[in-house]
Amino acid sequence: MHGRNWLVRRVERRLGTELGQLRYVASSRRIFWKALVACLIVGFVFGTIAEFVSPIRSTRQPGHFNDPALFATASILTGLVLWSMTFLGSFRKLLVFDRGIVAKYSQASTQLVFPWNDIVPGTIKAVTTADGTDPDRRLVARRKVSLGAGGRNAVVFQARDTFWVFASNEDPAPLVTAIQGAMRDAGIPDAARAAAGALPAVVLTGQVALD
């Protein structure tokens, strides 16, 4: 199954008894390339500060910045380490099981489990934008939480008085189909009727209120 890495397999083992078999893995990724330049600049700032606060090892050596190659290497590595920290929010997955959805599962403290009874079938909808921007920015609600890293498409559903948005560059149709199929097989009322309005994806041209 596409996207079934070791973290996903760990969730399968932990929640399989409660949620049944894994049906689909939706992926969302967004590399923050613009942050790379900023992190490299910060790395050189840190490197410059380190040059001035570090003691000179020998009076026979010239002053600070006497080893440009080491200074540049250390500064670049510092910037890359800072940039790598942005990866924590760059890769997200949404797991569809027989009896519910799982998100933010990398740590037990952040894990979200949505049994089908918590989700309002009629609120499941695929959305996209004509200009390729993130549709999550155009969806307005009193309570809204993003589950994806970003993308030009999104799947929206309401659960626990909150709208949840999973934005991705993937085609949203397989995710919606997997959710609807699992809800229908689980005997959730109105699941089949709500399926008719979930696809095709609605093209957002401005802000849309979900409430």
C-alpha cells in the first residue's frame, strides 16, 4: 500500500483491534524551501557570533575568521540543522481504517482518532482552487483545524463541533472514496446519500464559510 511506512505499521498494530483494517493512506507534504535561505542566514549569524565569543587559541595565529572554510562549513551546517526542524510539519498522513480515521499519530500525545460516529457524513467534501493556492486559507469556520501540510486540494469534514481540513497536492477523490466506502460498510446512516455531494471537488474562488 502506497505510503505505508514503519510509523503507519506501528499504528496498525496499536489500533487494529479498535479500528479494523487499514484501507487507505493519504499523504501531504510541503517542503519550506523559502525557509532554507533564512535558516542559512541565521546560521552565518550564529557562526559570526561564535567567532567573536570563542577565545583565540594562540597569540601566533591571526585574529578571528582565520579559518574561512571552517567558518563557512559550520555556519552552513547550523543553517541546515535549523531548516531540518521545519520537516516536523512538512510531512503528514491521514489513515483511513474500517471504523475511523487517524491523524497526527507520530506521538501518542498528539494522536487524533475519529470513529465514524463522530463524523457528520454530509460535511465530507473535496475542495480545490483554480490558482493552485492552499484551499485551507479560504475556508472559514468558528473552529477549524488543519491536519495536512498544505497543497492545492483538500478534504473537509466536521467532527466534534470542529471542521478538519486535510490539504494535499494529491487527488482528493481516492481519499473521499475510501472514507465513504468505509462508512457505508460500517452501516453509518446517511453515508451513501452524502457520497453524492462529496465529489467532484468544489473550486474555491474566494472565502467560503463552513458554518
